[in-house]
Amino acid sequence: MSFFGSDKPKRKQLSAHDKMTIIARQDYKCALCEIKFSTRIRPHYDHRRPLSEGGTNDLDNMRAICANCHDHKTRKENKKRNSENHKEKDPFGIYRNPLSDAYGITGSKKNRKKKDGISFW
């Protein structure tokens, strides 16, 4: 990671030619459920391997998927990423939430500690 943020590649705008290349190689169907694209079912352009996981903006890493598949894929990725970010074990093998530790929040909701006179939750 660089001093000013992430080193991952930035998303790039696909040209009309790139979009046509992607959907044509898929026979104008969603890459996941194979529903045919139409004026009512429009393609969403998706990274096969997300940029956050080392993917690139190359056309080989891009695919066209329908809105339902894109929503499902994004939710699944976010759920996985969030669960990984919040599961850190302390030296005793107990899962810890780094944000709770940083703000001094411990115990159940009833027993939450206050830090600097501010109650959390």
C-alpha cells in the first residue's frame, strides 16, 4: 500500500467497442445464468477477479452479467470481506473486533464500557 492510498488499479470506463467485444464473446448472454440480454435485461460489466483481490482492468478479466447476478455476486463478496475483516484472534485464540478494541467497547450491550464519557451503542 502506498502512502496516499491503495496500490490497486483504478476502475476504468469501458468503451462501447470494449462492451460489444465482451458481450459478443458471451453470445449476448449473462456469463453466470446465461439469460439473454435485451433492451429490458441490460448487461452489467464485472471484474471476474475483483480489483481489490489483485484483478486487472484487462478485457480478459471482464465479463457481462445481468443485474441479479451482479447483485448476488457483490453481496457475497462484501459478506466474505466483512467477515474476514472482523475476525482477528487475540493471543489467546479469541476472536476480537479491532474497532471495539480501539474504542474500548467490551462485553455485551448491557455492559458496554464508556470511553471519554461517550457511550457506544
